[in-house]
Amino acid sequence: MVRAFMQFSLHFGKQCGEHSADVQIWDEVGESDEERDKMLLQLEQECLDVYKRKVDLAVKSRAHLLQTLADARVELTNLLSALGEKTYVGIPEKTSGTIKEQLAAIAPALEKLWKQKDERIKEFSDVQSQIQKICAEIAGTSDKVERPAVNESDLSLKKLDEFHAQLQELQKEKSDRLHKVLEFVSTVHDLCAVLGMDFLTTVTEVHPSLNDSTGVQSKSISNETLSRLAETVLALKEDKKQRLQKLQELATQLIDLWNLMDTPPEERSLFDHVTCNIQLQLMKLLYLGLLLWTSLNRYLEAEVEVERLDQLKASRMKEIAFKRQSELEEIFAQAHIEIDTEAARAKILSLIDSGNVEPAELLADMDNQIVKAKEEALSRKEILDKVEKWMSACEEESWLEDYNRDENRYNASRGAHLNLKRAEKARILVNKIPALVDSLVAKTRAWEQERGITFTYDGVPLLAMLDEYAMLRQDREEEKKRLRDHKKFHEQMSKEQESMFGATPSPARQPSTKKVVGPRANGGANGSSSRRLSLNAHQNGSRSINRDGKRDNRPVAPVNYVAISKEDAASQISGTEHLPSTP
């Protein structure tokens, strides 16, 4: 400032020198030098004073602008803090330029943040108003709800989410309370109808909003209303209980008198038209409000009807129990589990006739048995599916052996191409039998180890069946090998004889007497048949395994346990009758 003042003085002196011609006027007037210097000094002082004032104003203006800029930055910081924002996109990062330029750069951000703050305050006010309203409804002070005070220092989204979460909890609680109130009101309505009381008067005494006829939109959900509703329901139930007990006591006394007087069956038969049991009849009486002494007659009619229904219940119980037993037997049959059905049915009949078991308990026990049977069948399903595949493969193997023994299989007969395709598929399936058996054995053993029991198929241990099948299959392979070696030996002997004695004409081969294999040779167009674990009579008496793991003569294995080679088959089936092929 001092430097500026000195520059101003020099500039003023220079200006006075330039205007020396104007000073000559004072000479003409006759002003003394002293007066002239005094006037110049005064003029200079006045100019300096004006300059000082202007400088002071500029300094104050700058200070005001700086203070405004600082206040704007503080306001910006406060807004960001209140809104929970760390940064804002519209704020300039560098504080460069003049003060006014900096203010102009911050002003748009402030405007947006103020607008955002106003909107956030409105959101907070709405949420807090709803919260206070629900809290007042729960507390029973809905008529004293005041406008909430919003804390403008914390308007962050996190705080808003907290209020929203609190509002959702209160709304859920309100919904639960309203549902509970409606349940109580419904119960009160039913009890009032049963007891012949005025429902609207009863609920209005609890709270006027519960009466729909008053036109009140929202029902009271306050703690006091819920408590009074619960007390009302309890009192009505107690009243109902006392009235029922009184009716039952009166009915018991009348029945005792009836039996004491030995009322003949003809008079008792007059009540056979009653078609409801005792509890339903009592509820009907209470619903109609017939809680008078004359209602005892209806009560006695219901008592007689109960006796009649008890007799019908026994026969009906047998029908239901046997239906459950049939369902249980069907599950076991599909799972190939053998049970003693006759003993089970006899036990059910004995329990029902003895009357030592409640019908509900018996049915619940049978339902539990059905659930366990389904679980057992589900645990066996994978193994049973593999058994089915194994048996199907064995049937295809048996069909393939018959097909291979047929010397006319390549003739252009009807259905020959179908048999050829089936033979190709059968060979692929037969090659998978060893792996299928190994997998079946592994899964069966794992199943038995897991449950500690033997896996049976229609009462026969499955592993024993598989072991016997493996043994017989091995014997068959050895027999095939022996026949091949025998054939090679005969061929070699024939060659040696031909080399020694010359070729001799071979006798003409007799025409084959084997039946022609058709596409339905195994029981159906698709090669399926009724498969059971059994052996045919031509399988040399192969034995099966009984339930105790011992061998007996009961057939239990697939039909191709032992295959017959082409040569042996030709000798064994000679003389059999010819059968036409199946189209």
C-alpha cells in the first residue's frame, strides 16, 4: 500500500507540472505562493484521501470475497459431510484463478448440493413420519402424532437406509398385528355366533374401530387392543366350555336314567335318523343358541348316533387299513421284497377286532411303514435297474446263441434283416455283461455294508445269484474252449488223413432241424418277455441259492446261464419238430 501511495504522489506531482499553465491563473489573480502551495497541498491531500478510500474499499471487497469463498468451501464441506458424500464431481480440484472465478466455479456445485439436501430432507421427513405414525398406532396414540424433526447434520444414504429398514420392520410388525387382530375378531365372531351373543356390541366394547359399521378405515393394532381381544376370546371360550360341560352333565344324567328305566330298543330306534356325532350336534345346538333344557333331546339323539357310528367305524376301519396294506404290498412287490402278506393282514384284523389300538394310531403306524417302504424301494432302485439290465442282456445273449446256431439266418427270408440288426445290437449288449455284473456286485456289496443286511431279490440273496451266474459263465467259457480245441484236433486229424489217403467225399449234411429265429422269438416284438430269475428245464438242472445262502433246486437265474455250442446243439436238437418263423 505504501508503494502504491508513493506512485500516486509522483503521478500527482507530474500531473501538476503538466498543468502549470493553469497555475498561472493564480498569478493573475494575485494569490501568494503561500496560499497557492497551501491550496496545492490541500488538493493533494484530498486526492490522497480519495485514493485511500478507494484502496480501503478494494481491500474490504477482497476480504469479503475471500470470506465468501471460505464460507462457500466450508458450506460445501458441510453439505458433503451431511449427505455422506466424500467427493463431488462438479467441484474444481485446483484453486487457481481470481477469487471471483473460484466463487463462480464453486457456485453450481453448491446449488446442486443444496437442492440435493432439500430433497434428502424431504425423504427423511417422509420416512420418519411413517415410522412415527406406525409407532403411534402400536402405542395407541395415533391422535398425538407430531411432525418429526430431521437431523440435517446426517442426511447420508446409509442413515436413510437405516430408517427404511426400521420402517420395513415396523410395517411387518403392523401387518402381523393386523393379521392377529383379524384372527381374534374372527374367533370372537364365531364364539358370539355359537353362544348367541351380539358380535358388534362385543367388539365395539374392545375398540370402536373393530366395528365395520362405524366406517373407520383402519383397525386398532395397539397393545391394549390386542390384550383386550385376547382377554375377550379367553372369556368367551371359558363361557362356551362351561355351557358345554353343563349340557354334557345333563345328558349324562338323562342317559343314566334312560338305562336305569331299561328303555326298550323300539323307542331308541326313533333316534336312528340323526346323522351327526356328539360334538357336531353340540356345536349345532350352540350355534343355534338352543342352550335351553329342551335341547337335551337333541343331545341324546346325537349320543345314540355316536354308538351307531362306532359300529360302522370298525368295518370302515378294516377297509382303510387293508387299502393301506395293499399299497404297502404293491411297494414291496415293485421293489422285489418278499413279505408275509397273510400274516400282516391277520395282524391288522386282530388289532381292529380287539379294540386295543386307536384307529388313528393304527393308520399313522401304517403310513409310517409306507414311508419307510418307499425309502427302502428308493435305496434299491439303482441296483434293481441294473438287475433289469442284466436280465435283459442275458435274454439277448440267449437269443443271440439261438440265432448263431441257425444255419438259415442269412437266407433272404422274411424278417431276416430285422434279426440281423437285432443280432448286432445283442452282441454289443452281451459284451457289456461282465462290466455290468461287476458294477452290480460292487453296488450290492456297498449297499449291504451301509445297511448291514442282505440284499435279496424276491427272497433270494442277489450276491449269491451273481456268484452262481459268474461260476456258470466261467464253466460255459471253458466248455466252449474245450469244444474249440476238440474241433481243431478233428480238423487236424482230417487233414492228416487226407494227406495220407487222399480226399474222401464227406457225407451230405442233413438239413437243419433247428427252428428259424424270428424277431419275436423271445416273447415280444421288441425282444422283451416276462423276466423272472428262473432257469428252464433244459439247463441241466442248474441250482439256485435259497434265502439262507444254501443251494437248492429252485430256479433263480437268467435263462442263459449255460450256453450250448453249435456242434452240441446240432446233436441235441436233432429229431425236434420244425417250427415256422415268426413274422
